[in-house]
Amino acid sequence: MGKIFDILTEYGESDAYPYHMPGHKRYEGEETAFFWKEYYKRDITEIDGFDGLHHADGILKEAMERAAKLYHSEHTYYLINGSSAGVLTAIMAAVPKGGSLIMMRSSHKSAYHALLLGGMRGIYLPSEVDTETGLDLGVTADQVISTAEAHPEAVAVFLTSPTYEGFSMPLREIAEALHKRNQLLIVDAAHGAHFGMAEYLPENAVEAGADIVIHSLHKTLPSPTQTALLHVNGDRVRISQIERYFSVFQTTSPSYVLMAGIDECICMLQNSKEKFFAAFYQKRKKLHDSLAGLKHIQIVDAFAPLSIPDGIPDNYVPEMGKLLLIPKQEYMTAREIYDVLRVQYHLQPEMATPMYVLLILTIMDTEEGYRRLSEALHEIDNNMEKKDNTKKYLKKRGKSDLPEAVYTIAEADAMEGEWISSEDAIGRISQGVVAVYPPGRPLLVPGERISEQVIEELKYSRSSGCEVHGIALWEEAPELFRLLCIRDR
């Protein structure tokens, strides 16, 4: 049938007049800017001859089969509500209501939304943390397998691999162990849609044996924002359940422009992935080599892996799509480097924590972009001077103990809440999700007891320039904050 984009273009240039949605009616008057004229031509709804996302049997079915073939998946579904819709679909389809899910504590907030909607209990896996850099390295296979053995009531395990920072879990080993116990493996591989496209990239989660995999195409591949894929393999989860929740969490008016963007990305990879990734490797290696002389900024990428703590497997080496900048604390903070790159050099990083700056690199980067980055970092590095930053860092930032879970998220959500000052909240039960951005990992979820350690971490994060979601500030004293707690009864 051909690519979605080509079919939409042909239809948009025909004399067919729309007496249907959308309301722009492909209008091309002088008031309409060129961009919107081209967009409107291809922006249609599910009319005759153009298939339907929720009951695909035509051009969309063919396009999703192309994606499945590329990723070696048995079933692949387009997600145009982002990977969040895929996470919600996967968990709700795989875990019975009121059931238990083993999951990384650093999971995306959509996974916690699934716990809320399904009345599920989360059994959390705390990540290994590199104490020198604060980097979240993920979880070990032994950690996952021992937790699964201790909780046979949990029908599934939910992992984020790769992590936001680019560290991968040993998925093949984990999948094999879980399947022997008849437990599912769901992988949020939002940042790993490019994995498996070349021999020097980590194995793709689909090929590693995961039952359900979610890929955000737009994060690391040339696809529009909001586009993603959901892959399903094996018979441990019913396709009917997947498709039921797929319809629940996806709009009934899917954007054909977004779906055409997914198809263009898939077709480009099918035809030219070897060329693009070979060029990417050469440009990335050249960038890495150009940064070798930095004195005060540590580079962590696939060509200079982190010094891993004892006992953690070798496959925690990061991948080349992520570049981490870790400044020596006595010279400059990560946030200061982030701001200088953004303001002075017009180079916008993905994010900065108090300890490191994260940049996302893809096959679409240019040599000119890498040259500008290298020159900027060398100038910043050469101009660094020693100063007292000791007050800007929290001591002993290793793996924290998880808060005590008193209620499930759904139980806490059903109770009455009240806002309490941070000083008075210690010992109370949280009714809200409290997360530090970046990267958005929750310090508290509903139903957990608030500790002094959590309060100190929140104060530290705020003083370091991070955003904290889930708190309320005092207008008269912005340095103070309140937390939503379950009302004492």
C-alpha cells in the first residue's frame, strides 16, 4: 500500500472536499502560514480508505507490521499518546486489579499511575547508585531475581532499561529467570528505541526476551514528539487485554501526521540504518577524542565508561547516545555548566542534576554541532577556578532507604488529605507524589511515611536549583514548603 506519508500527500492534493473533521478543512487561504498549509493537507481523521488505529486492517496495520519486523516483535502497536500510554497499557493488561508489581523505584510516573488505577501494590527495587557521581545505575539481575522469588504473588516485573542516563540492565538473564517462574517482564525502554540497530549498541529489549516493551521513538530517533511503540511477545499476556487497554489510554482521534512520522522513521531505519549508525559511531568517537584534554570535567559515555562499584556486572557500561558531564566539585557545579552551555554558547542540554549534566546524542547530530560543543567545553574547562562548593552538595549521597509503605497508592488516594509544613510532616503519611525534576524519580508516593531523610533531600534538591513537584510553597516565605498528607483521624 505504501508509506502513510505518501498516501496522505496524494489524498491532500486530490480534489476531495472534507465534510468531516478536523475543522481546518485543509484551508489554504492567504491567512494560513505555509507550515500549516502543508500540515493541514495531511491531517485527516479515520475516514474511508485510511484504516483505524483501534481496529487496524489496512494501511495502519501494514505500517505497524513494518515496525514489528524491524524490531523482531510478534505484535507492535503505534502509540501517539507517548510511551506513557504504553506503560499504562502494559501494566493494566498484565497485572490483575489489586495485584502486586515488582518495579524499579526510579520508574516513570506513568507506572505509578497504573498502580493507582489498578489498586495494585508496588514492590520496589532500589537502584544501585555510584556514590562518587550520584548516577543511578539501575538494578542487578540478582536483585530482581531474589525479589521475584520472595514475592511469588507478583505476576510481573517492570524495569526501566536503559535508565535516563543510559545504563542497561541484564535483561536476557532476568527474562529467562522470570519465565521459569511464569512471571512477566515488562521493560520501559523509552530511551532504547535505537538499541540493536548496530553491533556496538546494547541488545534491544525485544530480542532480549521481554514480554512487553515500550519504545519512545521520539527520544532517540528521528520521529515526532509524542510518538512511541508498544511491542508484545509470547503468550504470557493476552493480546485481547493489551488491545482493550490500548483503546482506553489512546485517543479515539489519532493524528495521522504523527503516525506518518512513525512510519517515516521506521522506513528510514529499514533502508539506511547501517549508514546512519556507522556515521554516528564515527562522529561520536571523534567527539569523545576531542574531549580527552578536559582537566576539571569528567566525561562518561560509551567510550569512557564509569568506574563501576564492586559487584556490579560489566553491562552497566553506558551507551553512546548519552553523554554525561561530571564536574569536579571544587571547581563548578553541574547546574552552572548547564547554564553556561545554554546561555553563553546556545547549546541546550537535556537536563542537569546537582551532580552531572546529561546530553542526548542521536544519529541526526551534525559534526558542526559536536564541534561547537567540544569548543565550548574546552573554554569552560580552561576558565574554571577553584571555589568552595562544599555547601552545595549533600554528604554521602548513596543508595537511600525506601520510605515505609503504610497504604497502597489507591488506598491513600481515597483518604482525606491536608497540607502540612515540611517541619511538621515528619512521621506523617504522604498523599501525594513528590518527585525531583530532573529526572523525575519519586522520593515519595501516596501511602508512604515521610522521614527526616526525605525532608533533607527535598531541601537539598531545591537549594541546588532542581524543581520539586508535589509540594506547595508559602507565598510569604518561598524557602519553606508544604506536603500533602493523609489527615490524622
